[in-house]
Amino acid sequence: MDVTQIFCDVDDFCSSWERMWQQVPQLPSMTGERRSTYSMHLSEVMTIAMASPTPRANAFHGSGYRTFKEFYTLHVLESWRGAFPNLVSYTRFVELMPWCLMLLCCFLNTRTGEITGISFIDSTPIEVCHRCRAHAHKVFKGLVKWGKNSVGWHFGFKLHLIINDRGELLAFKLTSANVDDRKPVPDLTKDLIGKLFGDRGYISQKLFEELYERGLQLVTRSKKNMKNRLVKLIDKILLRKRAVIESVNDQLKNMCQIEHSRHRSVFNFLVNLMAGLAAYTYLPKKPSLDIYPKDLPALPPAVF
């Protein structure tokens, strides 16, 4: 998947969105009102922000550049002028990014995977600054909290993810770091069926019963102080494969760069997060489980 394909998908989505938007009754314009116009289309802004992290794309989410400013000034302005003839300065581009946030969120919902009946859930911290600078942090003041996991304390947000066995995104939610992992589960699993595998942090009898009534079975490991219970062999095997979602979290942070501590705007932080998640959906190879039979030899014809 290259930048051209990404732009085609995004531009088709934006065109459909504009046609639907024009059908909605608009507020009347005031006398002398001037409507702002952009030299770059929002589909171009979205493409540059979320171009796929592949060697062919060589874009920010997977390019090796650690800051978007370095990527835009050294790569986009110099190498992508032919593909995007109306490129603006970096300062102007940063001003345009928040305007595509809503479209990015809607586009990302069209990139979700197929519900296969086998799902994995996990959360990962999104730190906004180093722990030593948390007391002086101002950009996300009032929005972020302290949280703790098996690794230690972190200051920022928490990203809750659900994927299928193919590594495709099914649902996601961003909360502050101190939110319990079990709290967003009912909203994240509204349309899911089958089995949902999680770690011990999702153990809850009330949550299990609520999901089970909707046709979704929550499967977790038992704690040491819990009574032994019978678990199907296939569930035990799939619980051991739960590390696949850890691999997804690793790719989101290290390849798609959804986490860094140089944000100076809440909206641009959200744009970077949505763009990174969308970029992940274009990865040609995602962490997945090879559990489906394939390349089975044809049965020989019966001899009578």
C-alpha cells in the first residue's frame, strides 16, 4: 500500500462526506460574512498526516523521523511537491490539521476489521511527558492523570483496544490513565459476539454476566486466590496467544508513533493518534494468529 492508494481512499471518503454535508440544511450566512478557504484540500492534509508506514510510502508514521516538523520540512516540502502542488508552509499545515480531526475519526471507523468471533482486548499507556516533568506539564492540564500498570507509573492517557485474531482493529477508546480497564468494556463491545480474551485486569463477575447476556463470553486467566474452574482447551490455547495484542500495541507505538512527548496542542495530539491508528490499518502484515486451515489437498475421488 502506497501514498497514492491512501490518498484515493481518503479523497473518495471526503467526496462522499461533502455530498452528504451539502444535503444537510445550513445556517444562513450573515451579510458581509467571509468563508475561509484552504489552498490544500482536507483529503491532502489527512493523507500527509496518516500515510501508511511502509517502505514504499516512506511517510512520517514509519519514516524514521522523530518529529513531524522534521518530516514535513525535510521530506514533504522537498520530495512531495509534485504529488501535492498546493503544499503550504509547516506553520500553516499545523493550523490546518485540527480541521481534519472529525473526518479522520469517521474515516477510521470505515477501516475497522471483520468480527470473526475471536477478539482480544488490552490497554496501553500513552504518556504525554516524562514522569519527572509531570508537575510542570500544562498542555493537557486537567485532562491527564497518573496511572499504574505492571511496568510502573505513567502520566497521561490510556488507549483501550480490541482486535480480532487477524490483528485488525475492531474498537478503541481513549481515557485518562487512572480509568479502570473494565469501565470502557461495555461501550467497546456493543457489536461484538463470540469470545473476548483479556488479562487478569478484566476479571469481574458483573462484567462477565453483562457481556454474556449479549452473546459475548469474556475469558481471562484466574488469579492465585481464585477457585479453580473448568476452561475449554481451545480457550486455554487462545489465552496463551493473547500476546498478539501486545504486538499490536508495540507496532502502534514504535512504527506508527502514536506516542511522543512533543505535542503542543490537544487537537494535534488527537490528529496524530487517529492518523497513527489509521496508518496501522494499512500495514500489509499485521500480528495475527494462523488458526484457519488452508492449502488442504483435495480428497481423491472415490473408487467404486
